[in-house]
Amino acid sequence: MFNLLNLSPKSMAFRFTFLPVIGNFLSWLLFVTVTAYLPRGCAMASRRQYPQKNAVRQARRQSSQPRAGWSPRARRLQFGAHNVAAPFSPPEDWHEPAEDGRDYRIIVQSPGDGYRHVVTPAQVRQRLESVPEHFLQDLEVIQFSRMTRKKKSFPCYGMQWGATLYLYPLEESLEEIFYCPPRPEVVNESKMFGGRWDEPETGVWRLTWSPKAIADFYLNNILLHELGHLLDDRNTSYTDRERYAEWFAIEYGYRPSGGRATRRPQVQRRHHGV
């Protein structure tokens, strides 16, 4: 058994000087090894932008001031293939796939205070009637989800999880506020569907939608993007799955609904008589 009384002064000095160093090193090595094998949670879609930590702190400070009730907004979540559950349960309702061949059903939850659903179940059904029927074979539920305090920590437009597609509400004002510069692809994508950007003040970027534009964005982009994730049973990497869903939304959403030609701002020309 270890006996402190039998240790020499040099031995004692070595133990009390280097043992803490060795212990710290082993603790660090254990931490690195364990975290390398931890699941990384859900994959965030590339088109969804999250505020940086300092931006979040800035948003909280600004929210305490007497100003419009703006909130930072992020983008879409997707939780992998339709037959794989995510390693960590998100704050969302899980609908166990029945695989019974029935038509999909739509669940509508209250959007929450200060939020609104920007499309209706009838609009969603009408939009999906235009896609090939076999695209809907694995789709079982479309849920119009509520906005909760927990979900506000990662707000998004839509999500695919299991055999369910989730559509999320937007602020009643139809305004989204970013406290860090939006990425070019985020700006370009929203402009494709009629979103308008401005900077109401320094360090604040605002995306404003009209009711028609946001409905177009959801029906011909978000909904089809999530359906693309549901149908993608080949790709496994985040990048490849996003690339496929992006292509699917363009090929079966944006282009069939008229593409750029039908979304150009209408310019009214005035003719002056001589």
C-alpha cells in the first residue's frame, strides 16, 4: 500500500510537481477521445443562417430597448433520411412512420403568439397535386408546427424528419431580422421569390415579404426542398443531401411554377401623348 512516510523528499517533490501535469494531460486526452465519437446532432441546411454568439448577445441587448419586436431568424433544419431517427430528440412532435400506403395527412397547430402560418393546407395539397404521384408514396404527415420559446432558439422555415414534413410559422409582420450579414446565397434565394432586403439601422438587415411572395417561397421552395430530402435515399453526406434537395426544389418547384419570368417586378410604362 502507498505510504507517504516512506517517500524521500526528492520523490515527494516529483510526485507533487508532475502528477498534476500528467493528470491534466490524461483528462485532456480523455476529453478529445470521447468528443470525437459523440454524435454531432442534426445537420443544418446550408441555406439557413444562424446568428453568431456576439450577434445573439447584441440582439438581446437591443431587444430590451423600446423598439419594434424584431427577432433574429435562421433557416431550415433537416434530420436525415426518412427511416432514421435523429440521435437527439428536437423539440418537435415525432410521427412514427406507419408505412401502410395511406395518403398523407395534414396536422395544423396554432402558430403561437405573434406568428402566422403563411400557407394553408388547401394550398399545400394543391401544390403537391402537380408533382408525380410516386413522389408522395413515403410522405405520411405534413405538420404546420407551432412556434414555441424553445424553437425560437433555432427558428426555421421547414424540416424533414422521418416520414413527416414540418412547416413553421413566420412573424405576423412578415419581417425577418438578421443581426449578422446574411450570406449571398440567402439573399439571392429570397430575392428569387420576391423577398426585399434593406438595412433599417447599422448592423441590422431586414428581409420583408409580401403575403404572395412568402406563400410562393414556401410552396415552391421550402415544401419541395423538404420533399426532396424525404426522397433522397442515396446520399448520406450533408453536402450531397443539400445539393440534391436544392436541385429538387429548383427542378420541381421554381421552374414549373414559372421561374424568373413570372416573378419579375412588373414595370408600368407610361405613354405621353404629343
